[in-house]
Amino acid sequence: MDSQNKQPAGAPPADYGNGGYGYGYNAPGYGESTAQRSLNDYLLILRERVWYVVVVFLVVFSSALVYTFSQTKIFESVASIQVLRQDAKVIQAESVVETRVLSTEDLNTLVKVLESAVIIKRVADRITGDELRQFMAPYEKGRWGDPLTPLEVLGGNRRIVPLRLSLVVQVSYRHPDPVIAAKIANMFVDEFLQWNARVRIDESMRAVEDLQIRAEQQRKRVEEQALALQAYREKNDMVSLDQRKDIVTETLKQLNLLVTQTQSQLKQSEIRWKQVQERLESKSDLAELPYISQNPNIGQLTQQVASRKIEIAQMRERYRDKHPTMIEASNNLAQSERELERALASAAASIKAEYENALRNDEQARKNLEEASTATLALDRLAVQYSAQEREFMINNEILTNLISRMREVNMQATMENSGARKVDSAVPSLPNRYVEPKIVLNIGIGVVGGLGLGLAFAFFVAFIDDRVKSSFDIESVVGLPLLGIIPQIKKMEQPDKAQIVVNNADRQVAEAFLTLHSSLRLRDDAKDAKVILTTSTIPGEGKSFTTTNLALTYAAHGDRVCIVDCDLRKPNVHKSFRRENLKGVIDVCSGSATLDDVVLKDVHPNLDIIPTGGRAKNPTQILNNKSFEIMISDLRKRYDRVFIDTPPLAAVSDALVVLPLVDGSIFTIFFNKVRRKAAQSAARRLLESNVTCYGAVLNGLNLAVSGYYYAQYYDKSYKDYYVVAAAEDGPDLRDGTKKETVEN
């Protein structure tokens, strides 16, 4: 085959884009792309699934209407209280309970008290008799069928709202009966004021009792500490302890500095040894580590191995692997690699020894530091214990004084506490037409917005889980191939008629599509001179054989000598497409039982020959790897202008990958809305990794009913009239060159 059509191994893929798509091989990686969906793409997704949006919107909006107009009318009554910033001061003493409101947090604390279960419980205890029955009448059936308790009802319908930039708090209550709503709101305010005042008095009295007990305990503790401090002073000589402490402290500083140095050395050695271990475990190249590659011997051996590999690569162009020169060069390379391995092993052992030595030094330094620290702690313990006992004695003595003083102050304040708040407005019943629920406008607005939002979300969710290839974005951005052409969906007809649709003119749009595909390939620099072209697909049934036969017929109709080779040795199909027998073919040529002239079916159409498989093979990869197959392809290059090779799908078997090195380029067939994106992406990646030119993808079976959603730039309804008129004028025969040019123009 022509070596100029192949890329060298390791070279970046060439830009095979067809100019107008902007995606393909120059995208980052195989199948990856920086292309993003445009606003028009999302609008097309919505157009295709607009009924999902409509249905979900109607369901949500209807539910909102039913919910709104089936609700019971709820009335709200509001009472308000003013939180006092500070209680009146009769004497200058600190209160047991903080009564000042100094910040937003203080105000929020009182609000939380109003919302607490304690206040709800006190209000519930006040509702009795007929008033309780009227209060609970609307709630006989709970939300889930079980009856609600008064506590649940009170907690669920009470609202505490602090007014912004003020110390006023509103207490509101909602109930179907406006009179009951006003009563309950006033009860919450009254119970809060009473409970708050009672809590302050109770806390003050408990504080007095607690202070008396604590003062007596503190007095005994101060006496015991005074005796213990005197005994400790007599037992230890505090002056001699200070001198010894200075000596041990200086030694400790020196050892601490030494530990810092050994620890730094250990970390550096450990990092190097771990890097070496990781390279050894993953069997990676140790020479990539800077501190190993700097070894002169390793650097020289690495350069020697690289130069010998280059020398062998150059020799392969002139000699075969078993040539004496190649054998000698291979032996030299193996010897250099063994020497390099020994040098790397020696370097790794040196790094390990360095790490173990640093570890021992660090352990010894830490041990010495620990011994010095123990000695220092022993000396410090004596001084610390004395200072601690002295400090504790002074603190406890001060605490005793404060406890006695505070106990006298609290005792005087116990009967002077107030609630810290006062009622401003009492709640009054609402007018019959002033209900707060249902909120008709709000609910309808939520129904409209929620219906549209959920409808759009559901439509995009359906689009997200549909991962089949259907748009040019999927092919060019996800799969990673340029889009060569699009073949419309064909009406139901027999396989041979489909395979020859460009000459029998059964579908003028399809014929025009193949003419466009032919023109696209002729305009490409890398495809116009290609002699051997391979066609494949991801999975069976995507129309690769259909694309092969019709594209070959199109080239033949333009005057090229064309041959189709059926290399699908597992499920041959080309002979059926032309209603021919599959008696001899590729299998016979590769086995040596027949020559190329014996198997070629000549003049199946003008300028078109085919080579069938000659049956089915149990070992197709062995046949395709046979030297005879390579010779057969080379011979076909000399006889024909174009050779099209039909191969099995890439996802099913690897036969196409075996044939790829023998061809000039490949065409990847994708059936509209059939193959999964991941599968197509994986197959395309395998195709691209072969370093053989892939001209791009052909989308087959496009449903024209949805073509406007995804391919408006290729097909439009106005084209249909042109095809019908052209078909009537030109007739069904595409073999006449004059008529062909008329259609193309």
C-alpha cells in the first residue's frame, strides 16, 4: 500500500476536518471535543419533545388549580408585644437572668422562647370545654387520616414575626374561625409574659440557694489549700530547682535542633525511596527520576539503549528480523538493556540504604530528645506543682469573697424581677372577606412556573437518557469524526434493490446523497487519490454494505474502474446485494486454491467487479493476516482505480482492524438513532488508533420527518419537489453522464 497515506506512529492526528464542521481529529483526544451545544441545539431538543412539556405543564397546572379551590378559608389574627431593652434598675447589681437586649441575637432568643413547646403547652392547657371542641372541629381528620392533637395544631398555625428595625414582635395565629384565631393569639402573648416573669423569679431563688452551698464548700477548700501549700514549701528547696532547670533546658534546645535536622534528612530520603518503590511496583522506568538519571553511568546507558533502538528501527527498513545484521543489533540492544537494569537496581539499592541510615539517625535523635525531655519534665513538675497550688489558693480565696458578695445581691433582687416585655396590641377577629388562604394568585403563578419548569426539566431528562447517535453534534463532538454525508431513510424494499439504489433510481434523494458523498471524497486531499477504502460500522445492521455497494457504483458511474472486496468472512453480504453466487472468493485466494482472476466476478455493472468471500470462514482473522491476502490487495491496486473493502462491525469482531494497515483510508457508517454514543465512540477510537486515515462518518437511515430538528442545513422540505421534478425529467438511469451532471447541478 502507499506509505505516504499513513501517519508515523506517535505523530498527532492530521486535521481531517472537512472545512465546515470544525470537529474531528483535531479535537482533544479521540472522541473528546471542546465543542459545546449552542442555544439552537437546546431549542431543537425542546421542539422534538414539546408534547412532554405540554403534558407535564397541564398536569401540574391542573393540580395547582384543584388544590387552590379545594382549600378551606383560613383567617389570621395578630397581637404584638414590645421587648424592653433593659429593666428598671432599683439597685446597681447584676441580675441572675440577663434582661438586657443588646443585639439581634438577644431579640432572636426571646422569639425562640415564644416559639418553644413550653409556651404551646401552656396555651393548650388554657383551652378547655366548648372552646376546645370549637378549636379542634376543623382538624378532626389529620393530614394522614389520624386525628391531630391540640399541641400539633397550635404549633403548626402559630407564627412569630419580629418587625424589622424594631423591638416589636408580632404573634399571629391562623384558624378557620376568626374569633378563635384572635383568642389564641392573645393567649400566646399572655402566657409568654407570665412565663418569662415566673422564670426570672425562680432562677433568682435557686441562685441564692446554690450560692449558699457553694460558699460553704469554697470556704473548706481554701483552708485545705493553705495547709497543703505550707507543707509543699517545707518539703522542696525551690532555689536549687531553678539552677538545675537552666542546665537541662539548654541541653533540650540542642537536641531539639538535632531532631529537626535528622527529620528533614529522613523526609527527603523517604520521598526518594517511595518514588523508587512506586516505580519498581508499577515496573516503570527508574531513569525518569532526576536523582537517578543524573548518575553518569545510567545516563550513558540510557543514551546507548535509545541510540540502538533507533539503529534497529532504521535497519528494519532494509532488513528482516532474522537477518544477521538485525540479530546482532538486537543482541547489542538486549546487552545494553541488561546493563541499564543492573545500574538502575544498584541505584535503587543505594537510595534504600540512604533511607535506612536516615531512619536510624532520626530514631536515635528522637530517643535522646525524649530522655532529655523526661529529665526536664521531672524538674518542671516540682516548680509547676508549687505554682499551681499557690495560684489555685489565691483564685479560690478570691472566689470565696465574690460568692459571699454575690449571694447578698441576688437575695435583694429576688423580689424585684419583671417579665422584660409588655403587650402593645391585642388581636381582633378578621373580617369575613379578609382570609389569608388560599392564595389564589400565588398558587396559580406557582402552577404556571412549576409546570413549565418541570415540563422543561422532564424534556431535557428524556433527552439526557437518550444516548443514541442522532445529531451532527453527537457524531462530530462525541464520536470525534467529521460528518462526510447523510443518507436518508429508504422505504421498505429488497436488499439487492437497496444495494443498487444509485443505478435503479428507486429513491432519488438517496441517489443524490451518494453523489454528494462522492463529491465530498473527491474534494478531500487525502481521499481523492486513495485507491483502497475500507468501510465498517459499530454494530451489525448500520448499512456498511449498503454504503459500500452504492458508493462503489457511484464511482463506477463516473468512469473509475472499481472493485468491491467482501471481507466479512463471517456473514458475507456483497454477493447477495448483486444477486450472485458465493462459490469462490477471498478464502480461496488466501488458501491458494484459486487465483485472483478465478474469483473476480467481472462487469457486475459497467466498470464494477466484485470479489465475494467464497463461503464462510471459521478462522477469519488468520485468513486476513495471511500473506496471500496482502498480495491480493496489492494486485488489486494495480488493476483498479478504486477498491472498496466491506468489513465486519468493529464492536463485534476485530477483522476490520486486521485489514486497516493495507488500506489508504476508512469510512465509518453510523445508523441514525440506533447505536449508542459510547459504543460508537469506542469503535471510532479503535479505528483512529490504527494511524490509518479515517475520512469521516456517514450517517445512514436519517428519518426525514425529524431531519429539520438535527440536519436542517442538509435537508429541507423544499428539496423534495426538486428531486421529484428532476426524477421525472432525467429518468431512472444514472449511468448516462449528461443526466448525472444535470442532477448534480
